[in-house]
Amino acid sequence: MAISSSVASPLPSCSSVSSLTLRILYCPARIHIATSFSKKSNRGLVYCSVTSQLVVASSRLPARIGRAGRNGDLEFCVVTFYKFVSIENPEGEVLKHQEFLQGRDIHGRIYVNEQGINAQYSGPIEDALAYADWLKEDPRFSDILVQTSPALDGHAFPRLKMRFKPSLVQFEGGMSHLPVLNPTMRATLLTPAEWRERLQASINPFELPNKASGSNHDRRSLLLDVRNGYEWDVGHFQGAERPEVDSFRHTSVGLAGEETATFDLLAGVDKENTDILMYCTGGIRCDVYSTVLRQRGFQNLYTLSGGVSHYLKSEGSAGWVGNLFVFDSRLSLPPSTYNSNLTTNVRSKVVSESERFAKCYICRSRVLEFRHRNCANLDCNRLFLSCGSCVEEFKGCCCSDCTQAPRLRPVLPGHERYQKWHLYRDDDF
């Protein structure tokens, strides 16, 4: 339906802005639009004079204006942190955070509940770090580990979700019953330097004990990747087995019964004499899952403090192969991302011959770029690695069946992400 409109109020004036982008998502009638604009929040309001209602729309400046970076553009970064701490009034805590974030250009996921906070968000450096600094002024969060990385293309998240959430991470059965607030129930933290030392401790540091020998005098270690299989596909520590899950909430390693023991990396492990070295992207999944393993009798649990991102920043890529998968629009980051300045021009790299362990999901050939894509079939949306030939042959889909699906999206370059379905449904691909 065509919409005619006229702008009734003047547009903002800014030397960095060439035009104002006005997006009207839906309006049931011919309208006249009155707009107001806040340069502080980069947001506008659009009203329908016919219905006297707020039209579902957005009016904002281009994403990369503000404090100038090296090339005259705004420097954006991604910030991540979490903290398990008792919060007596989480709903009130959420309101405090929402009030502070009002007018700041922050996009991402920030969740709060009785057990603490979990945050991943993007924004201009000034706004992004201001929020972290504000949080650390609270004694409950003063020791929180704040990690940053560059976001070269502006926001890495589409919008801000700042709210109460029953589970800080998705886990089968929820988290409320897990003793995550008790540090003794979580895995022992290893600094990145200590972790690297463990990796290099012996020639075969991750070999399981020989149960047939009946000897336990020689302590052994087992490396446990507490992520998803598709994350392992683009990068992992040498010696780590690929996780057999595609969602952390379904992780069950160490919990299997005898009928499924062959698929459980921890099945039959000596719980008293085996050191379990756990790692994930930022540390929170290990903290959560280690409480589960502790309840199952595993005594020697260790985790990489701050996760892989902290390790790459502190120790570089020693012992690490490939890139690091991240849950934002960047998807895959080379290790150099974390030990460089925010202004460094870091992009997802094309891998060397020695690092080509990742395979195309469809034809199983080696892939040249560690970057996932979503299946073009909206009703599948599988996250998978694909070589260029299969992207072209299967029209961005993960299999031949998906190419015949009724809700197909266009084939996108690997660095782009799909938008909402309504933006594609009227087009013919």
C-alpha cells in the first residue's frame, strides 16, 4: 500500500550528516507526519495526524556518526561481561539500568535476574564504556571483567534488549536451581597464563588415563569445549574434541547413562584423578556447567578465566587454531582482533593452508573463510559453513530440499545478515 506523507518539522542539522533516514514500517492510512528529533539519542518520533497514534517507524541518523575515529568515522566496539551475584530486586535493577541507558546509543542483550547480570552489547566507544564504568561504581560489580573488541561496521546487534530474564544463559531446566552463586561449586579459575602453561604441560596433555593399567599416579587432563559444534568448526584449542551439540541448553556431557556413554566425552573418566579443563567464549557457560558437573561428582574442574576472548588478548593465539565464533553480526573474529587497538582494521581472515580444518557443511571440502551463514530457507535458518561453489549451487541454502522451500530469502554475501522476512516476501528471487 502506498503511503503519502509530508514532514512537518525541520530536520536536524549536523555537519556529519548528509540526510536523515526515515523508515515507516506500517501505517493504516494516508498520513501527515510530525517529527521530533533528539541528537543525543539519535532517535525520532513519528505521529499519524489521522489516528493521533504513534506510527511504527524509526527515524535516526546513519549508524557511524559521532566521536571521530582515525578515518573520521565513529568508533564502535562490542562490550561483554557477566557477574554472578545476588540481586534482591532484579526488576528494580533493570529499571535503574534502563534509566542510565536512556539516550545512549547502545544495542545488544543485557539480562538481569536474582543470580546476576549477563551483557553483550555494541555502541560508540564513549557510550559503551560509560555504561560499563557506571556499573563498576556499584560495589557488587566493582571487580567485573569487562572485555571489548572492535565493531568496524557499526552496531553488532540490531536493537537493545535490557530486561529481566529467568535464566542468564539458556539451559535445559533453567538455572534457578543451580548453585552458581557459590564460588566453591564453580570450576577453579585459571588465568590465561596458567591456562597456557597447562596446555604445554606435557607432550600429550589431553590423553585420558589408561584404566587397564590400574595406575593413577600420573595425573592426566582432559580438555572440554563447552560450546556448540558450529563454534568449534571455525576455531578451537588444539586437542579439544568437537562438541556434539548445536545449542548449549542441550549440553549433557558427563551426564549420560550407559546406553549413550559412547557419545559422552566424560563417560568412564576417573572423577577424582582427572583434571577437567573447561573453556568457552567468555566464561559464563563454563561457570554454569561446572556446577552441574560438580553435583555429578567431578572434583577437579578448572576453567579459563574470561574465556577464549580473554586468552587471545593476553596470550595471543598460542595453542589456538582458527577464528573465534561470536554471537553477533560479526560472527567470526581472527585472534588478532583481541590483541589490537579498537581502531585496528581487523576483518575475518582467509585462513592459511595449515589452518584449513573447517569443512563445507554440504560437500565437505575445505572452506577458505571461517564465517557461517544462515540457510536462505527462513523455516530452516541453519547456521552453517559453506564453500563458494555450494553457496552458488544451492542458492544460499544448506541442502537441496531447502532450495524448494516456499519462504526463500536472497543469497547474501558472507558478511551480511538477513533482515526481517517482510522485507523479502514481496520480491521474486
